[in-house]
Amino acid sequence: MANHIPLPPGSDPIVPDWALLELPNTWADQIDFRRPRDWLRFFRGIMGKQRAKVQVPAELPGLDRIPKYVLQEFHSLPNGNYSKKITRGYISGFDHAMLGTMARGRAKLAEALRQCRSVLDVGCAGGRTAATVKRAGVPEVWGLDPSPYLLQHASTDYPDVRFVQGVAENTGFADQRFDGLAVCFLFHEVPPRYIDQALAEFNRILKPGGLVAICEPSPEQVRTSNWQMLRKYGLRGLYFRWMAGFVFEPFLASWHRMADSTETFARHGFECLSDTTAMPLRHILLRKAA
């Protein structure tokens, strides 16, 4: 059992001491980039059309809290978000692949939430959004993600944020615990019925008037032709359209359909304050009814 960071009395999830938690290797950790055959295996995994089911060791901490829909090779990553090596590379590689636009996206999320006292970053991955919110002056910031591999990296990089394992539809926090939630590049990786469950959970853990700041891929990338993207955005537009079709995102289209209807949010008690697109990002700001 891992040691734990002491927390004040309350019903918050226990924060593991991620530095001392020994996570098991997965097959993706056996890749040795000094060997040409391993480079070939990695390249085939990235470029191939067939996606394998993620393999996780039976002794992985928190395995019972990881739903099956999460165990996919999102973004065409070998073994998805479940390895030590690949997840470390993904944390930095993702920002490079997005041509630096994620810093702008995270800054906009943080600006929307900067007046909050407590914020949960849902689907925090490597912790960069949570850290941006923390730097904006929010006193208490938590990060939540199903992958302990990502969480271990996040806790190493951002020790002033508390990171716990969980999913959007079952966070483990108490009713009305937070003033705000950050959701960055999460919903397009969640099946529709779980999005509904997540929005219900968000309503539960948010205080009246609490905010949900969302940043997701722009629908233009999949709904606009190559020619239109080229005319409107130049080569960057073509690049983002290609990337949207290249990486594995099985729930992308269903998310865009749900997000286009304010009824999706209204039936869970949220008012849509704004919905703006600055390609390749879409920002939605919700407020829970007071």
C-alpha cells in the first residue's frame, strides 16, 4: 500500500503519495527505441488503422475504477494512456502536435475560473490545465484522471496540485464541493451516455452558480472541406483537418452533436453562458443554476 498525503478532515478522496507508488510496466514500456524493430512496432502502432484494446496489469492500482470505454488507444497511442514511457512523451508531444494552441486554450479556461476558490480539473491528464488554473490564482486546485500513469507524471511536475484517480461520471467528491470545473479535451473521448452521467455528476459536486469551463476540438475540423479549411485557415487548417481524421477518436462525432444542442446542458441544470470557436479549439462556459 502507498503512503498518503494527510488532508484536513472531510470527505475528499485520499491523495496517494504518487512518488512512492510503484506502477507496473505495460507492454508499451518494453519498447526500446534503440532497436529498429521496436521503432517499427511503435510506428505501426501510431500509423495503423487497427486499434488494439489497451492491456493493463491485474495489479494496477485503481483498476476497479477504470471503465472499459477508457481502455482504448485514444490519439493512436500504443496502449493508450497506460504506460510509463508513452504517457510521458505524450504529455509534451500533444502540445507540439497542437502547434502551441493548447497554451492559449488553457489560459482561456483559467481566466474563466480565476474568481473561483476551488476548482477540479476533470480528465487532467498530465496536469497542465490544473497548473494553469493554479497559476491564475485559484487557491485550491485538484486534478482527476483514470490513468495512474498520467497522474504520477502530473504530481511530479506540479506538486502544488492534488491529483486523484477517478472519472467524470464518478468523481468521489462530496455534494457542492467546488466553485468551478475545468474540462479540457475530455468530452470527445467519452460515450454519449457517460457524458450525460458526467453532467449530472458535475451538477452534484458544484455549488449553486458554479462554472464549468470546457475546451474541446473545434467541429470545423471534421465538418469543413479541405478546400474551405485551406481558404479560411491556410496550411494550418489543412493540418488540423488531417489530424482530426488521423488520430483515433471514436466518440468525436457524437460529442459534437451533443454540444450543438443547449438542451444537452439544460437538462442537467446548466445555462450556457458562451460558446465560441477559435480554430482548432471550441470553448463552452456553463453555469449551474443558483
